Amino acid sequence: MARSNETLRQKEIGRLISADKVQGTPVSNPAGERIGSIENVMIDKPSGRVAYAVMSFGGVLGIGKDRYPLPWNLLEYDTELDSYVVDVDTDLLKGAPVYDERASDWADDSWGRRIYEYYKVPPYWI
């Protein structure tokens, strides 16, 4: 089974990518400056749609970093940069909702609405 999984990973081309390859991918601003990296993706189980990319930002060796849930539709993949690009001002990002394992609740609809309203994009569930 492990061999078939490795074959699958090697054959990823075109429009599809596995979630484990998205993790760790840089996130840049439109100027090509790296602002973070994808730590995780959150997928809506019933619809199968990617809802959020959790971007880690700042910190050293994983300590003190913030995690920002970004609506997936804010990100655009740039093949030349080998990075997801998000056109969000750094000051806007610094004031954005931050994911906190103890306080954030992905199952809370108001949490999701707050994220999408903050970035002024339509929610994935509409």
C-alpha cells in the first residue's frame, strides 16, 4: 500500500495536489515577498470543498508563530513563485482572526462567518 501512495504522489500533475503537499508551501504577497507558509488545510466534510488554509506567520522554529485561517478562495497559486499568493495588506493580516487551539472553534458558524466577513469574501458554504 505504501508503494501505491508513493506512486500517487509522484504522478500528481495538472490541477490536483494532495493535502500533504500543500502543507509547508510558502505564502507570498503580490510582490513575491514571503509572508508565511501553509500549515494545514481545512476541508468541509459534507461538500468536500476546501474552506480554509491555515497560514503560519512569524515565530522562530515554530515558537511564537501565529496561525491565520485564510478563506481558500483568497489564495492563488503562482507556478513561477512556487507559492500561494494572497493579496492581503500586512496590516490587515496583523489584525485578522488568529487561530488559537484553546479558543477557536471550527464547528462554530459565527467563527467561520467572522473570518469571511473580515476578509470581505463570500463564504464557501454559500
